[in-house]
Amino acid sequence: MAESLPTDRFDHEERIRRDLENARQEFATSVLALRRKMTSPFDWRGFLRRRPVAVVIGGVITGFTIALLTSARWKDDP
């Protein structure tokens, strides 16, 4: 019985080390996934790469709207 005690202790310590390593790997994976998830909505360059036509159309519409608003303002002034 005295001989099995060190082996049991070693097995127990090894299992704890393995569990800690698994927890570290899961944590690292979760942090990486969270980082990707959080940077994706704020990545305007990626949006430009994925949807260049939509960005150009949006820019044209915005410019046209600003031009209409500013030209109407200048027309009304005497």
C-alpha cells in the first residue's frame, strides 16, 4: 500500500496538470474567437474590401444629398 501512494499522487498531479493545460488552451481559443468577433464590426477596411460597390453608391448618395442641402441654402439667401 505504501508503494501505491506515490503513484496515486503522481497520477493525481499529472491529471491536474493536464486539466490546467486544457483550460489554458480553451481560454486561448475563447480569447481569440472573442477578439475576431469584436474587431469584425469595427473593421471598416474589411467592409470596403468586401463591398466596394455599396460603398461607392453610399458615397455618391451622401455627396448628392449634401450638395442638394447646401445649394438650397445658398439659393434662399438674397
